[in-house]
Amino acid sequence: MSKYSNNLKLEVVQYYFSNHCGYGLTAEHFNIPSATTVKKWVKKYEKHGDKGLIRNKKASYSGEFKQKVVEYMHSNHLSGNETAIHFNLANENIPNKWERIYYEEGPQALYKERRGRKKNMSSKPRKKKLSKENEEDLIEEVQRLRMENAYLKKLQALVQERTKPKQSKK
């Protein structure tokens, strides 16, 4: 559910037009933290009427529509916010996202469905299977290195004991 109901949005916009006060005063009157929110609602209402204030939660857009939006945005030199208002998109960040995809991956990338998680996504990388011979060789090498390590530790302990100065008894 959205933070503000459709009825409240409509009430805010009507108050803005009837009282001829600014975005900030309208936001303050309705206890809305940002005047930008009121401005966005007013612009959507001016462009699309009551339907502009109703949020379409499950909007799904075709690749052709996405490409049309990005190309319209550039041909008319509009910001992402202005473009979202013009096309009555649910979120003002959508055109910017589509623009990034358009220029990074090409127009054909807009036709791909990108919702949800990527398929075959696992948190741990899968281990590669080793052949029996490789596995046995690795085990032997580990055992040899452990023996060598133990030998060197004992040797170092002996050398330290010899070089340690003898303490006299008092």
C-alpha cells in the first residue's frame, strides 16, 4: 500500500488549486514532509486528471513502450521526472533506469524481462569435482607438508634451547 491514499492526493491537489497557495504551504497544511511531493501530484493531475494520481502497482511495460519513452525523453530534452509525468509512469526513476539500459546494453535490452532474482543464483560458488588421481596427489602433498612443518618446528625448538643462555641458580 502506498504511503498516501488516492483520496488524499486528490484533496491536496484540489486544495492547491482552490486556495492558490504554493507547494510548500499546501504540503505544510496537509502535514506532508516535502513540497516536491505536492508538486509531482499537481503536475500529474494537470497532465492526466484524476487518473494521474492513481498509482498502478502492477504496471508492466512492453519493450517497444520503453524504447519509445527513452527516445521521447531525448528528442524533447526532458528529465526522468518530466518524462514519468508525461507518460504517467508509477515511479519517476523508471525512465532513468531504462535510459541507462538503453545506452549500456542497446535498445534490444529493453525487451528483456528483468523482474525478480536472476535464475541459478546461489550464495556459495560450486566446488569443482577433481579426478581420483588429483585428489590422491593433493592428499599426499598435504601429508608431506604437514610432516615437514612438524620437523621444522622441532628443529627450531632444539636450536632455541641450545642458544638459550643458561641461568644460574641463586
